[in-house]
Amino acid sequence: SSSSSSSSSTVDLSKPQRPPVISAEEGLDIGVISQKPFEYFEQLRQRIDQEDPRIKCQRYGFPHNSYNTNNNNGSAPIRIQRKIYFGSLIASEPWEVLDIAGTEMYGLFEAIVFVESNRTQTFAQRSFLRLHHADTMKQLFGTNRIQIRAYADERDRSRGLNREHIQRAEVLKGWQELGMQPEDIAILGDADEFFSRDFIRALQICDKPIAGLDDVEQHRCNPRRTG
């Protein structure tokens, strides 16, 4: 069986701060990546986000022909941003890894789904470590729309990549529950693997940045198929 476990509380992201330190008794590695304040990284993120979209799209060879020029200050044209959903399996990654990922991708995603299993890929027993840390994840990634889903199916004795694929199907179910639409973008990866903020912003604002991106029926990422 599997179940969704995500905090129903809302974190005040208007006053962001570093997440609280997690107790060592919970079996998770602890460390501090940087002593710099939130504002330091926010300035770097804004510099990336506010770049002229024509320059950003050209950097990756993406089309950049149709923009909404009716922005607030009449400066560089911007277009409506696509919504991006992120999903990943999660296990015993140190908080430092999640801190790095959250610092790079803060506030970019419409919603995030993490899936944690009570078994390793070799079917060894393990304890759940993340299910009650949804609020910490919200602070790390800058969105209140986060699910941490438990996968615990003792009938499924799959191992290796087969088990990984089955667990990742839980991500698709979470995306569907969170309202993903065919025109949205999905990024399915690992917690320690992510694109640069600059590239993700290009995916959001450039015209059809990847061939077939809007053809969900063809590449079978339509959430209606998850059932």
C-alpha cells in the first residue's frame, strides 16, 4: 500500500529563513553549507530571474519570438510562465544536499512530490525519515505545495530499477492530485540531480523550448493516464 503524507500547515514564505536544525537522533546527517543570509542568495536568484528573456532563450538556442510586452515598467518583455512540477524519490540524503537544491531552485516550482519507501532498492528494511518534515521542505524550496508520500507495499518484492520505476509512479499520482495540467512541465529526477536555475527559467518563459514539449499525448506524460 501507499499513502500521501504532507503537512497541511502553511509556512509563511513572505519572511523566509533557514530551516530549523534537525535533531541528530533522527538519523540524518547535519551540516551547514553556508553562513550567508537568505538575502544574499535571493539577490543572486533575482539577477537570474530578471534577465532579459531574449538573452536567456538565445543562450540555450530556444525560440523567443512571442512575448507579452505589457509588463509593469515597460522594460524587457516577459511572457506568461509555464508551471513546473518537480518529483523525486528520497531516502537518507543529508540535509546539506537538500539545502543546496533548495537554494538553487527556491520558489521555481508550482508543486513538489517526494516519495520515500520503507525498503531500499535491494529490499532491505529501512525506517521512514522524511515523512514529518514537510514544513522544513517548504522552507527549503519556497513553496507550500509539497507532498511527501510513503511507499510501503510488502507484496511488491521488486528490486533495483524495477522498484525505482514503481515508486516513481507515486510521483505521477501526486502531481495529478496537485492539479498538473497537460501544458505544465514535469521534472522527474533525484534530490541530488537538478538543472541550473537559469535553465529552468528558460523552460518557463521561452517558446516551445524543447521539441514535443507540448505534445503530452505523444510522450505519455499526460497526468490523466495515471488513473
